[in-house]
Amino acid sequence: MMIENNYVQVVGINQSVRVKRKTKKILSDLTMAVKKGEFVAIVGCSGAGKTTLMNILSGYNKPSKGTIYIDGLDLFEDAVYFKGRIAYVPQQEILDQTLTLQKSLEYSLQLRIKDISKKDAKNTINRILKILELSHVRNSLIKNLSGGEKKRASIATEMLSDPNLFLLDEPTSGLDANIEKKIMKKLREIADTGKTIIMTAHTVSNLNLCDKVVFMGKDGKICYYGTYKDIFAYFNVEEFVDIYDILKNDTNTWYKKYLHEHKNESVYISEKREKIDRVRPIKQTKILVKRYISSLINNKFMFALLLGQSIAMGLLICLATEKDCLLNPMTSSMILAAFTMASSWLGLFNTIQEIVKERAMLKKEYMSGLSFSSYMASKIIIFSFLALYQAITCVSIVYFHLDPRPNDILITNTLVDLIINFFLVTFTTSMLGIFISSIVKDAKTTLILSPLYMMMQMLFSGMFIPFIELTKTISYFTIARWGYESFATISNLGKYGFIEPDKGFFDFNVPHVISIWLIFIGMFSIFLVASIIVIKRNIIAKNHNYLFLDDNKNKLFKTKVSKKINTKEIFID
């Protein structure tokens, strides 16, 4: 018999990991089915594989073996179709903490729903806020919301695209009993509208609000799947918590019992359907730029740092130098070294924590339909304008402080050439910061790498220490070397008789500067490509052997070939 109302069908899922050269079983031949409109809670002891199962159900991870059908479609083979159709709320809130709830929902809605009018967007957000009782905090920053309000805010974000399936990983963890009950009641109300809800639960209170309960034992084995009221007779216990002790001592017996009772259940498979008509990448880029600016303005301290550092650095250089310092070869070279170090630091500071702080949010939004090209384009746009601002402010302050000023025209005029050069150094280093941020796993690591990077720029650029054979070779791969060389060339430092770190270092001619600027463009391009590769592999597609999605062409890259099932019905034995 074909069961078409089985909305979620888990078929023979196995998941294993390598721990200390040994294979550890996390999920064992897991098979279950959830009907449309059901509210299902997954419980079990710590380490039973609940979160692993949720990550697989959401499409975040691919299992070692087995598959999942959602509304008759293979979750992994039809991954493009499901982008934006599954609502997943992980344990940790991954919303931008510096946005108000209203703004966060507005931007998320614009990224997910194509061509929605302002009126419809307003009505949708108002309706969701009312359902989740969040209307009174719509204008509050997310970081100022209570724990329960943040949980509901995460659910509200997922409700924007009106998905039929909600997956929530311990949505009530860390909340007091009163708030937990309110959230469970809200989930019950959502399920009553026809939505399918699957959640993991750390506590056992309020499970009576669920239609079904899944109890998992050791090694990710399902030992019970049924109603809350029947579970007591099934295990012959009076208290729910007693089940934990029973399964701790004997999981396999109950696992075999479950398999016996649920064997030969049919699986519904349907034909492929059209993917969602998504928001155009150009529009997504505009929305991401707006969202970042809003977030930055709300984060007043960081906003002040980004805008104020270049001004402060320019003033400090002026404070440390005399107006006529260009008349002295030594002090003139120090100003150019200061420009080089300032532009290198500003570029690195702008971006070195940019990707690592957004890892979870990037992956979550990508699974919801965000175009990766739009994400990268928004970063390039934002930090290019920031680098230009920092170049104009820092260089202009120092330039107009000097008397006499460098006035040997090379390309346009000395001030403009210096600004262009400062911008290229800052922008190139910004992309290097993006690359570093995409490699590291936590923001603390960047605090160690930043001073090491700056030390490398000082030692291998020729600014302070003469080149030897080894350092000269290393300098060709050092941004500061090219920054100092181009700053010195534009300022015609050679006419002051300063000793060149390398032959041709101070050659005052247009081809010399243009060739260095092309080197900056080449370095930027290399760091950009490297960042894209690392982000796709380590963040977006981590644990996805099948998933490199091209949103525009609707193709799968690095696809794991699998045999398509053409029949309408198969049986689990």
C-alpha cells in the first residue's frame, strides 16, 4: 500500500565518524516516517545522535548510508529543489545580533521571496510576529531579546517563506519552564495549521503536546516511535525518565522490537518538481549591502573604529613628523613606511573576522536560497568603498600636513596617485583577510594571526631591514613590499638619495607603478578565488559530498552519482 501522506520518510540512515582511528556509530539503520501535519519530538540520552539526525534531515549533512524522502522527493538528489523549502532552527541562534527584529525579518524576507510588495511584506511580518507574540519587541535589537524571544525570532525567520516542514534542534533548551511551555504551545498551533514539525527535546515536559515521540538509544538506534500516552505501557514504566535507565542497560532489545513492528512499511516516491523562482543575485547583493550597513550602524563601536582608524592614523603620522620631513631622506622614507603599515593594518582589520563570525549564518542562509555569488559580491562592494574612504582620509591628512609636499607628477597628480596606491594595498589586504577568516574556525585565532602577519610585512618588505637573498625572495610574495615600493616610487624617493632596498626600487616612471598595481590586482584575484574555494568546501559544503550548487544554472557540481529509483513504491525490509 502506498502511503502518500508520509511527508518525511527516513530510509536506512547510517552515520559513522572516525574517532582516534576507530569508527564510531552515530546512527544505526534508522528508519521512520512522519505524516503531514504531525508534531514529532525526538528524545534520548546525550550522544544518541539527535542533532546528527536533524542535520541530515535538514540537508546540512549527508549520511554514510541511506536516504530521506520529503514529500516523495529524494532530499539529496533534489537538493536544489529543497533550498528554501525546509525551515531549520539549530540550537544556537544565528541571527545578526546587531539588527532589530523588524529589520532582520525584512531583509530575510527580501532575500527569500521574489518580487514581494512592501504591503505584502509588512502584512507577512506582522502576521508572524502576532502568531509568535513578538510584536512588542519588533523594534528591539536581537541581542537585547530574552532567550525565549530569540528562539521565537529564529522560528519567525523560518516562517517567512511559508515552508511545510520545520526542523528544530532543542528549541526549548536553556529556557525556564514557563517559556518552554509557551514555545511548545506555539509549535502545536503551527502544526495544527498543517505544517509538519520535527524537534529534538532535552526535557520531557510538555511532550504530551506532540503527536508522536521518537525515543533514541545508544548508537543512534530508534527504540520507540509512537504516541506519548502509549510509551508508558510500551516500556512498562510509570515515569518517563525511567526509560533512560532501561535503554542505558539494554538498547538492542528495544531496537529489535521497534524494527520488527515497523518492517515492510511502504515509502512514497514522486516525480521531480520545479525549483523555487528565487530572488535575482543582483537584488540579493543590494539587500546584503543594505543589511550590512544597517548592522554596522547599530554596532556603534565597530562603526566608529572602521571610520575613525584611518583618521587617527593620519593624525598620528602628522604628530610624529615635522612639516619639512620630506627634505630628509630618512624621515621621508619613514612616512612612506607608515603609509604602508597603515594601509596593511586597515585592510586586515576590516575583514579578518568577517567570514568566521558569519560561518553559521552563511551556511544557514545558503541552504535557504542565498546566492553565494551575491554574498561575495556584497563583501567586495562594502570593503572596496571602506578602503577608498580610508585611503582618502589617511593620505589627505598627511599630504596637506607636509610642507613642501611631494609634487613630482607621475600619472595624475601625487595626491591622487598616493590615494590610489593606498586603496590598492588596503583592498588587496582586505581580500587576504577574507581568505584568512574563511580558513580559521574561531575568531580568537585571528587575534594570534594578525600580529604575525604584520610582523612578516615589516621584516620582508625592505622598509626597515635590508634584503638578503632569502628575504628578497620572500618579499615578492609580501603585499607590504609592493606597497612600500609603489609609495616610494610615486613620491620619487630616489631623488633624495635614499639607498634602494633592491635594484630599480625607486624608478620614477609610469610602467613601474602600473606593473605594481597590476600585481595588486593579481594578488587580489588569487585571494578571491582561494577564498571562494575554501568557503565552499569548509563552510557551505562541509560534509556535503553532493552539494556544490550553482543557483543560476541549477546544476550540481561534484555530484555523487547514484542510481535513480523509477518505481512509485518501494518497501523497507
